[in-house]
Amino acid sequence: MRLTTLLTPDGPRVGVLDGSMTDGVVRLLDAGPTLLDVIRGGEEALADAARQAARSAEVLELGQAAIGPLLDPPSVRDFLTYEAHLAELTGAPPPDEWYEMPLFYFSNPASVVAPFGDVRMPPYVTQYDYELEVAAVVGRAGSDLTSEQASGHIVGYTLFNDWSARDLQVHEFRFPMGPSKSKDAAITLGPWLVTADEVADRVVDGRLALRTEVRLNGERVGGDLTSNMAWSFAELVAHASRGTVVRPGDVLGSGTCGTGCLAEIKRTQPDTAPDWLRVGDVVRMEVEELGSIENRLVPGPDPLPVPRGRRRIHRED
């Protein structure tokens, strides 16, 4: 199935795609349960969603469907799994230590935006960027999973745009804390949660193999294959479950694919790379089998100053 969240006069409602992602229709499920509720309900709830969709008389053409934020995830982990992306950013192949275990940071679950909604420019930011990714969504809770076990805990996949403020990121990375406000403002997920069975035939050597593409104002600027990830999604879930619990609805991003962001392109093609994102720019991402998302940058809130920290240690020159 391909499930989504629709904005209706009755509030958000789960919808199921009937037909293709270009000319199909969306069948609405009963009001009340959210997509996160369906995921938490496991196989029984997914089977019930399929039965409801088959008999639903509430049908919307895709062009008439107002698709909202996909879900309210309990957590969002974003990994770094593409060698090409890391190599181009740093100017050198990844060191041996990078291959020892996948790296991730926790992003902001409250920042999920609609797949075709506007994205506000964050305050103070002058170097805003997109990041083309695919994400796995956890369907069953698990702890200390093997990679083989973790595969069965993935309910499905979706597109993921990890919007990033590069100027803030440069400041944050000077200190041993990882990203914070540079990754805090927006995450685009959607438009569909595509259940794992729908793409089972696209798994090659344990890795999901889908073509990805990003366009900026209509011009293709990057793309890759998800099979170029150094770890599979099952391995990411297994790693995330070490010593803790992954929960239904948890989102695990692949990290940026090769040529999937402006920061990388600016380093490798400095003379022809596009400018950093500005108000009015439109970013469109497409992944085969998963669909497409498209967001326009709009003005954000006026910045509200926060005072500088109070110095308590006086430096001696």
C-alpha cells in the first residue's frame, strides 16, 4: 500500500492510493486514527486499512487531495551513509574509521512539513540548502536487533528532505555537539508511506535500489541510486536499536545521496553551482516507487535576538 495523510474539513485523515502515483485516486479511511496510529497497530491495522480503502466511498482525485505532513514521528534519526557525498564534501575518501559503524544525529520531529507545502526561511540564515534522502519508517518496536531481524521491523519507506542551514552548521561544527539549529527548522516527508512489500522486488544484495533525483527551479541538479548506501536500511535500524528501543513511527533517514545537496555541488563545481536557496526557489525531489515532493521557500519569521553568553572565565592573552 501507499498511505498518506490528507487535510480535510474533519481534520487530518489517512488516505490510501488506488492506482498509479500520477493518475490514481486517494481513498479516505474512517476519521479519527492517524497514520501513526495505523503504524502502531501493526499488520492487523494495515490489513484493516486495506479493507477500509477497498470499500471507501470517499474518493479524491490526486489533484484535489490536500496532502498534509505525513506523520508525527516519535523520533527522527538522520544517518550519513553515502561515501560519495562525504568524499566530495571533505575532498578525500572516507577514513577507515567511518566504516566501523553508521553515524547519525537526532533531528526535530516537530519540524515535519507537508510534501507540497511552503517552507519558511529560518531566521538569520543566508546559506540554506536541501538534502535529498530516502527514509525507512519503523513498524514494530524492537531492541538489540540483528540486521536480519531489523528488516522485519521496517513498515515502509518515504522521501526525506533534510533542510540545512550551512552557515549555522559551520559554527556548530566547531564544537563537539553536532548539528542543532542548523537542522531544526524543517523536514519534508512524503507524500506516501510505501509499505516494504511494494518495493521488495527492488532490493538488490540486501539494499534498496531506487533512482533519486532533485530539481531546483525545474533544473536537474543531482541524483543517485539508493543502492550506493554503505549500509542497508535494515542495518541502520539494527544499529539504532543497540542498547535502546526503536519504536513504531520512528524515521531513519539515509543521509544525503551523492550530488544531493548544494554544499556538495558548490565544492565540486564552484563555477557553475547554483546559489544558496532564496525565497521563491522551488525544490522538487523524486524517487522511483516512492513519488515526489515539492516545496517553495517563503519568507520566515523576523529574527528575535538572544543575548550573548555571559563570560565567567577570563582569558589571559
